[in-house]
Amino acid sequence: MMNPVAELSAVEVDYPKRGRALGPFNLSLGAGQITALVGPSGCGKSTALRLLAGLEQPTRGTVTRAAGRGETSVVFQAPTLAPWLTARENVALPLELSGTPRKLAREKAGEALARVGLAGAEDARPAQLSGGMAMRASLARALVTEPRLLLLDEPFAALDEITRRTLADDVLKLWAQTRPAIVFVTHNVEEAAYMADRVVVITRGPGRIAGEVRVEAPLPRPPGFRATEVFREASEAVSQLLAQGAEMAA
């Protein structure tokens, strides 16, 4: 892969008392590529994401990542919005912290909120937002810096199925505007096959790569994609790799 946006090379992560959590693990992310990481609880998916985010260092191995300010954004499972700030102020925060004048930062925040369907909610505080709206605000905050790498750590896990599906389509539409590389951590096989063009399956901890599945279909997904043979075959292939990964780790 030419000039990957980020790369994990032979990384291993050991924790005191818990021992090895991840690795050896290799992952290379191409520009504009959407990669889903799928595996059982405790396999090291979120650890790999934290390495890519620069929030954690490997015990061994090398992490190469988009290092410029604002070039990597993370959306966690919980929205992590500052409760004392409005939606606009929350979204403007990364720009203001990087030195963008407040007026311009808040203009860009308003535009980002409109892109995620929150026009009219700019002055609402997090407590006034539904779970889906709070996640949209988190996405707006992550995208306002136009990152080269967007990391999503099970962002829809706490949401109902209808909201999950709507947000999956919304993320893909937003991706199409600036095409960052995306890494998406999920337990949900069908969600992975729907959102990613590449699904990497991880074994039980310590997590290693059991294999990967390419989903050969257009992104964003066309209407009715979940009913297609391509989607069903990709989902089944990921499920089979998960089963094999469990056996590899046993």
C-alpha cells in the first residue's frame, strides 16, 4: 500500500497483571479506506484504536499515524460532550483549541451540525439531546477539522436498531464528502459488512488477525443493499472467520 494514512507494524500490547492484550498485530490503512475491526469482547479492538489515536503506546512494535493537529479524530461509544457547552460550542472546541478564531470556529461548527442533520439544535446543551442527536453532535465535532483519519469506537452500541441504521447511512454520506480513512470498531457483523469495504476479524485476546473480508460494493451503500447477495455473503464470511478466530485462540 502506497503511503498509508496510518499503520500498526508488529505491535504488541502487554498490561501488568492482565498480560498480553494485543498482538503481534499488523494493520495498514489506505487513504479513503473504511476498515471495520470485528472480534469478541476483550480481543483488543479498542486497544488497536487507541494506538492509532495516539492515546496509548505499544509495548513493542511501531505505530505510524497521521500526526498533524486535527488530522486524527475519535468518536467514542459515549458521546463525551461537555455538558456545560452548547452543541455549537462543543463542535467548535477542537478548532478553537488549534487556534482558529472563535467567530470562524463557531461558523464552521454550525455548518458541521447542519451536515449531520442538527440545524436548529446549535444552542441545545447535551442534556437536551436524544442519544442519536448526541452521537450526531459527536460526529460533527470529529469531522469539523476535516481529519485524514476518523476512528469510531462502537459509536452506535447504545442506540436502537432504527437509529443505528440511519446513522450508518449518515456516516457514509459524510465520508463521501471528504473521504477520510475510517476505522470502525463493532461487535455487529452485519454493521461491519454494511459500513466497511474491508472487514478485519480479530481472534480472542491476545488479539491477532484471523483474516479479512473485502466487501465489493459501492460506498455509500445503494438502497436495499442489505437484501443483496454481496451483503449476505460478506456477512457470512465474517461470521465464519469469527468462528475460526475463536478456535485459533482456544
